[in-house]
Amino acid sequence: MPQINLLDKEVYELIAAGEVIERPASIVKELIENAIDADASSVTVEIKNGGRSFLRVADNGVGIAYEDVPKAFLRHATSKVAEKADLEHIMTMGFRGEALASVCAVARVEMFTRLRGEMFGTHYEIAASEQKTYDVTGCPEGTSVIVRDLFYNVPARLKFLKKDATEANRIQELMSRLAVSHPDISFKLIRDNKPVFVTAGDGKLYSAIYSVFGRDFAKGLLPVSYERGSFSAEGYVSKPLDARTNRKFQVFYVNGRYVHSEVCSQALEEAYKSRIMIGRFPMCVMKLTLPPDMLDVNVHPAKTEVRFSDNRFVYDSVYFAARQALEEQDKPTRLTIDRQKRFSDSELYADNTPKAEQMVFSVPEEPEIAVPVYNQPAAAKPDTSGDDLFLKSLDTKQVSAVKPIPYDEIGFSEQPKGGSLDDDEFVKMLDGLNAAAKAAEEEELPLPPVTDEPQESVPQAADVPETADEGASDSADMLDKPVSADEPVQQETLLENFSFVTAEDMKQRRPVRIDPIPESEQPKPKEKPRVIGELFKTYIVTQVGDQMVLIDKHAAHERHIYEQIRFDARTVTAQMLLEPIMVMLSFDEYDAVSANLERIEKLGFVIEPDVAPAVAVKALPQLLKQYNPTEMIVEIAQKLITGGSAMPQLYDDIYRSMACKAAVKAHDDNTIEELQHLAELVYEEDLRYCPHGRPVRLEMSEYEIEKHFRRIV
């Protein structure tokens, strides 16, 4: 029985199309590359429903002759390669002759094309590789290809497509890469009848970058211009401070083709090695030009990867190109005196030198950078918000205002006049205070009558849930207030302020007698740490009893904030901004953020999607209001991509990141009061490890220290 079958044309066409046409973005890529090879100066792409139902790519290129149109839809039919030797000198975007044949195998395709200078054009229709229409028609010069009903004859492929918005974002991302690679071509994208972006096509790379990636991305770039023999590099790299948490914005073009290259990425990151933190990656848009015989572009079905004949040469060239741009930025700015200005006799000193106020200085201009403002205080007031922010973030409890003691209760008939007290008045005031304190100690509070009825057990301290509500502090104030014998105890008011008292208890209103705890059984108050100083502006040196304790101030503060956020997410309040801040994301990050807006809002971020891939940040968590939100939004998006919506650790990871950014940093200047308050928090909350697992404190007893110095044996 025969084992080997000769496949039908329809079957092998579908198999071949599967290697080239994966999603609507694959069709757009192939058709735009054909337009670029056709010497087009304008390319328009229009999509509907993410490209599933309708997709059109129109250009003003050279067009296709009437008799060549049917051949263009045959497999391995191309105008770019004629013989074997041409494969070694490929400078065109396409060369395999598979694009149109693969598209028409899985969709309904319609083409309008006219050669430059011809009086008429061609109308051609094909579906499932079968010709439907082949006529002469009137149409503009160039080629327009319309694709409808993608995968209509392969329903199984439809289930692997993403949502319409996701597929549309893939097309937009692809077009942004192609538009930057050819700034001399004007690209326009229309998405569901709405124009998304258009490039000028003026041949300037910076204009294309500005149109596609936005102002915030473009303003922080450094120009690159480097030549080394037959190799040249042109483009832009980012400043070290603008590094991102991923490589999404590392864009390389080799001979006009957008590619992914590990060699180029490693060389770029090596140039930044001493300038950015570990885990951060520089951004770039770099166009590399080298002889075609030094690379092989026929190593990937989508032609997004290339192989270099000399990896070391390319690596070194990219490295030195990026480093040269960074070193130019590191050069100090020099002040130069304009000697061309003429001075009159009145503008000169006696020795004929110009007066200082008449000297003209010229400083090299740099592009103005718009810095976002986060609720800055009024200019007339001194900026002391830093200390207040630190102390507020350490302790969120509200302290009620202290009421002044009436003067008649401490021995004064009226308030003393003047700014100070004399000696006699001061002594009288002290005597009055001592007398008031003694009277308060001798006063006995009446206890409720004791009944023989069985009483409800009083919850112990361990059974009472901790709460940060204001009601708890109010209840404590009421208990501490002295009760006179003539004033009845307001049991109902007291009971209402405790969440552990049931409704049945409130109805019965049974008085409960609480016996005082014997002095011998009363717990000793914890000894507070005493701050001695600070080491390296990082570690707080404290003494607690017979121990010396070093506290990592960043780790301690980070753990404190993390516990606050995790204990009750409601404490993460949003601070509205005066003006929204635009954050440029990658398209994958944009999709992740757009699909999880409610979850992100629970973290204190209010975000609205803008024109993809930008989002508008309208509110920030109060803990992070002094930080630029770009880094945090990108980090959240990355965690959403890698963790997915069902990952339980997602919120915890984001809480850790928020706490880390809001905490005081090593080498920050802090007052002794701030350090003392933080040290007390470490022992009150028993903070031992930061959210990332690093220890918070190092303890050494007096015995260990004396043993080290040989005071004891």
C-alpha cells in the first residue's frame, strides 16, 4: 500500500501560506514591503475589525503591467531575483515571491494597479487561489490591494487570533517600525475609519520618530553618527536616565530592514554598562548599513532575523557608535565670550577691558524638556514638604489637637500679659500644676455594681482586631477621660465604639467589672531605641537596652510602607494630578494595561488609554506622588504580561515595587527626629526583613562587643 501521497494544490498552498501568513499584521508587512520595493513615496493602510474583515494597502509606486498581474499571484514569482547570484546581493525588502500567493490562499483578494504613464489600469480578483475577475479599469497610479474575510476557508486558524484591538495594535506596531526605517516615505494608518498616525515623509529620521513614538520618547535621544570602513550607523540612542525595564524600545534596522539582533542588543548594552543600573535597558533607533555580502537575510520565514558573516565586526561597530554618542553628552558645557561685540568708551574700564555687565556669553542650546509638575507648593513658601512627607508616611495615625488648660485651674485668675513670665508667676504656675496632678491621683472612680448574673467574657487583647479607623482613637480618648461620681456612665456610647460588642450585649447593657491587674503581672513597657547616629547615611546606629543595633533605614521604611499597603488596600488613596501625564508604552504593554484598568485603579493609579500605545495617567498613589509615573506604569504592565490575570502574587509584587519607590533611600539626608521615629517603628512593628528578603537590623549585645575587645574572657 503506498505510503507517500502527492498533495493537491489547495493543500500545499494552505501549508505554505501558514508559514508566511500568521495574522493580519503578516499581510500588512508583506504588502508594505512590496510598496517600498516599488519606489513608493506614500503608503496608506486601512483596517477594520483588526484586519479580519477588511484590510487595504495602497501605494503610489511604479505599479504592475496588465499582463504581469496574474503571474504576481503565482508562488515563487518575483521581479527582484532572476538568478542564483542575485541572492548574494539582496538589497530589496522582498525576494521570495511568496507574499501574494500566500495571501490569496487564505482570503479574498482584490487588486487595482496601474503603471506610471499608462492610460488605464488593471482590476484583478482572486479567492482561495482561484481567479475571479481580470479586467481593464480606471484607477490611480500605483497599486492598491484589498483583503477581505481572512481565513474564511481555514476556520481553525481563526481561533488562534487575538481580540480585534490586539490585532490592530500589532499592525500599528509593525507600521511604526516600518515608518521609522524609511523616513522618506509618508505612512498613514486608518483604524476603523479613524486616522491614527501619519508621517511627514520628509526624509528626516527624527521627524518619523517624533510622529510614531511621541514627543516624550524623542526629546531624550542622543544622535548617533558613526562610520567604520564599509559599516555605518545612523540614528539615536537614549540618555542613561531614560533606560527602561525591557528591550521593547531597542529598534535596529539593517540595510533598511527591521530585525531582531542579539549581537546588536548586547553591543548596545555593553556601551551603557557603567552608566545604568542592572536590570535596566537602553533605548535606541539605529540604522545600520553594511555590504549585502556580509549578511544573510534568508534565515527566517518572516525575514525578521539576519545572520552576519563577522559578528565581532558588527558588535564592535555598534558598541563604539553608541559609546561615542554617550561620550559627546558627557562633555562639559563651555562658556565662550562673544568677541564680535563692539564696546563704546563708556562701556570699558580704564584698561580698555569690557565691563562685566556688558560681556555676552553664549551657551550651546539644548532642547527644552518639559518636566511634569506634581502638586508643588506655592513659590512664596519654603519647601519643607520633604520632611513632612517622610514623617507622614511613617505614621498615618491622626493626633487630635491638645486643648489648653484653663488658667483658673492652675492658680491664675487671668491669662498673664506679655510674652514671658517672671519668677514669682512661674513658681505659682508650677505649684498649681502639682496640686492639680495630686488631686487627680487621689480621686477615685466609681465602679458599676456587681451582680450575681453570669457575665459575658471580655475579649482579650489578642482577640481584638487591630484597626486604623478614627473610631478606635476616639474610643481610647473616652476611656481615658475621668468620670465623676455624679456623672452617669454612658455605657451605650462606650459600647457603640467597640466592634467586638454584639447587638445582644448592647440590648442587655450589663455592667462588667474589670479587676485591676496586679503590679507584679503588668507587662513591662518595651524599651525604646535611642538613636546614637547614622553610618554612611544608610544605617541608623541605635542602642536598645544592652544591645547595639544597626538599622537599614531604606529596608525598614520599605517594610513599614509595604505592610501598610498590604494590610488594607484602602489606604492606597489616589492623588489627582492637575494635568494628565502621557506615558508611552509598547503595544503589548498597552494591551495589558487597557485590559486591567480596574485592577490598576485599586493600586491608586487612574489611567485612561489614549492613542495606542500611549496612556494618560490622571492620578497617582499618594505615596508616589513625587515620582515620575513612567517607570512604575511600565513595571506594572510587564508584571501583567508575565504574570497574567490569574496570578495570585501579582498584587503582592506591585505592592513591593510601590513600597520600594516610596521609601526613604540610602544616602538621603534625614533629621535625627526622622531617624528616631523610624527606629521606634522597627521595634513597635517588629520589622525584621524588607519585602525583598534583606535583613532590616543587625543586633550585637554588650557581651559580644566586650568579648570582641577582650574585656571579658
